[in-house]
Amino acid sequence: MGKIYDEMYKKSIENPEKFWAEAATKVHWYHEWDKVLDVVNGHYRWFVGGCMNTCYNALDLHVDHGRGDQAALIYDSPVTDTKKTYTYRE
């Protein structure tokens, strides 16, 4: 793999809580988490107390930031010879 990938992977392994807390700041949260990682009896819970919406982060946030008319998904089927582009707004 590339140098940047290797560096990022190493950081994620050495200090996963710090790594994922930094990564999580790059998405919209309605309520930020109280604890990045909670481990109880071998069960992991990430971003405990946090509230976010995956759909909002994947689509609506782009519309809110003025990118609504940009391509969000390109459907290209060689089986049906169909090609369709969907924007964030669609």
C-alpha cells in the first residue's frame, strides 16, 4: 500500500480512540459523543451518547453546502446498457 495509508493504519492501531475521534470530527453530529469507545465484557460501543444521521451526512449535508446539483451516484449497468446520474438533491 501507499505511505499515507500505512501511516494512517499505524495510527488507527496504536491509538484507535484518538484516531476515530479525530475522524468523527469530519462529519456532522447533532450531539457529540460522551465517550469514543466503551468496552464491556468484550462488547464494543463506539461514540456513546452521540447522535448523528448517516443519510444527512451522505446526502443532505452536500445540498446544504451548495453541492446539490453535483453527481452523487452514477448507475452504469453493462447488462441493461443503462447509465443514469443522480445528484445529491435528487
